[in-house]
Amino acid sequence: MSETYTPPAVWTPPDTTGGRFGAINQPTAGPRFDRALPVGDHDLQLYSLGTPNGQKVSILLEELLEAGHTGAEYDAWLINIMDLDQFSSGFVEVNPNSKIPAMVDRSGEAPVRLFESGSIMLYLAEKFGAFLPASGAARAEVINWLMWQMGSAPFLGGGFGHFYAYAPEKLEYPINRYAMEAKRQMDVLDRQLADHRFIAGADYTIADIAIYPWYGALVEGRAYGDAATFLQADQYTHLKRWADEVGARTAVLRGRRVNQSDPEKGVAERHSPADLD
Ligand SMILES: N[C@@H](CCC(=O)N[C@@H](CS)C(=O)NCC(=O)O)C(=O)O
């Protein structure tokens, strides 16, 4: 690969784009092979992987259970994206976008399919009437921050994380561009948390649950190698104070361990609370 590139008039896919995720990318959507998804005993079936996007949903489910919502019991099945599980016909029926997390709610007459972590979180918060104010300005503020997370994290992960940690070459231009944006995003959160205990105000909500696996992990030094040092994450003291509080919650610690392919990090599948005990 060369440092500079002159795009041809019409793009054609390279043999491989290289880097950590090069092998899984293709310019087309849809299933790549036939395989049905497994279905367990509970109403809620989660198909996921313990990445930050996956953790958002497993943390919320563990929070719901901790708060006494027994209907939130769930089966969590591992979708190993490096093994291309996200391209099975069964998974694509649930999520035509072939990305984790996906979920099916089988509690009603017909199963409800759910994809996009923000959509799944809103659905669960509404279903159980928890971690989301019922109406008005307070509800709007939670949704503001939930949507902020959905829109911002691709610049942190697909932008900064990709070029700093995963791309086959270290290129100064994209690393500068996305380091700038990652720091700006941390400053947005730090300023908000300077005078709010939680992201959307005094209460812990799905906004905190969505943001913690990304930006909490970043300030806690668990994302993209030495990124916390590189980005001087310790400058963001309010963000760190919030991450310490959220990260210590029992349900957060449990939810982070769901659908981990590395046994040192957690369990591949979760079918009952005992799997995490
Ligand atoms: N906006 C989506 C993003 C989901 C996403 O990017 N998932 C990644 C893992 S964190 C994935 O499944 N990648 C597999 C692929 O791109 O083939 C969401 O929040 O649910």
C-alpha cells in the first residue's frame, strides 16, 4: 500500500483491505450462508458479542433484572463476528445490517425483531418502564444523549480506534483528524458531567448505559491499546468520576461479561443468572 492514492473513476474492491477487520468486509449486504439462529427458553433472545455495542444491551438487561423486572430474563447467544456469524441467514433475518447486537422478543403473539443497540435499549426501557423517564423534557434529554452516543461512537471506534489501533499502517492525517474528534467528544461529556451526576441529570438512565461501554472504557484505559495515554484521558476528571461510579455497579460488571469469546473476560453464552455468578 502506498502513502498516497489516486482514486480511479470507478472503485473496485481490493483483494483485501488488510487490518484487523479486513477479512470480514464486503461491499454487499445479505446472508452469506444458511443457518438458523438458536432459540432458548426465555422471551428475550439476545444475539450478540461483548463489544461496547453488545455490552450496552447486556448491561441494560442485567440492570432490569437487578431492579426486579423478572420478565427481562434472557438467553444470550454468541455471534462471533470474526467467524462471520453475523452473515448467517438466521441472523440477517433479525438484523438485515449484519451487526451485533440483535434481539428477538418472543413474549407476544408474533416475535418482534430488534436491531441497532439504541433501538433495542429504547424498546426494553419502554417495555419495562425503567431507566427512561415517562414523558416530557426529562425523557427528551435521555433520548438526546442516547442518539448522541449512536451518532458519535462511530467516529471514536470506526475513526480513531480504527486508524490508531487496527489499520495496517499508521497514517498521521486520519489519526490527527479522529484524535481531535475523540478528544472533542470526551470534552462534551466532561462538560455535561461537571454539573450533572449522570449524563442526563440526577438519575441513571439508558443514556449512561449506552455511553459507558465506549467512553467509560476509554478513560479507564481499556480501549485501543495506549489510547488513554495518547488522548490524555485523565484530563477529563468529571468523565472519570462518572465512569468510576457507573463502572462499579453490579449490573454493569455482570453485563460486561456476557457474550465474551475469551473465557478470561466472561461467558460465551448466558441462559440464567447462575451463568454469571
Ligand atoms: N449502530 C450499530 C453498530 C453495531 C456494530 O457496529 N456492531 C459491530 C460490532 S461492535 C459488528 O457487528 N460488526 C460486524 C461487521 O461489521 O460485520 C449499533 O449500535 O447496534
